[in-house]
Amino acid sequence: MKNAEEKKLDEVYSALSHSHRRAMIYRLSMQPMTITLLAEERGLSLPAMHKHVKILEKANLIQRKKVGRCNFLALKRNGLSAGNAWLAQFHTYWGSNQESLDNYVKVLQEKDNL
């Protein structure tokens, strides 16, 4: 059974798995926008855009505020923290893949020579 952190991580990465949603996150990182304007920029219908918005809201990546008939969206900056924290644990390995692999091969070769 998954714990709460694993569920949150699954929601974040699932939400970010679609190119339209990643583009929405990128665009909202610059400034809040209306759903209508985002839909126009992405060339999507409003019903399609609303489906993407719901997925991003469920993952706690964006927030919506309704003013009159307009729905404004803004990025929840801490919404990406679950994904960032998970990736950060691998930071020590970044940039050393070839060295790590070479060392592992050497260890295996030394075992074979014994």
C-alpha cells in the first residue's frame, strides 16, 4: 500500500506527464492567466482545457480563482516540492554515471580474476 508521499508523487508526475500540462505550468510560472487565454495559446477547446486544469488542481500544482465569469489560474510554487524532493535524493549521482559504471565493471572484473 502506498503512503501519502508516494500518492502525492504519483499525482504530480502523472499530471506532468502530458505536454499541454507541462506547458501550462511553464506559462503560469511567469504570471497568472485565465483559462480562456491558456486554451487559446495551446489551441485547445475550453472543455479540453478544463480537464487539464482539474488534473493539475488535483495534483496541487495550480490554484483557481473565479472572478465573475472568469477563471484565473496561478501556479502553486510549493506544488512541485514533492517532485523536487524525490529528484534531490539522486543529486549526488548526477554527472558521475560513467565513472560509477566504470568502477562497477572494474569491481566485477577483479572478482572474476580472484
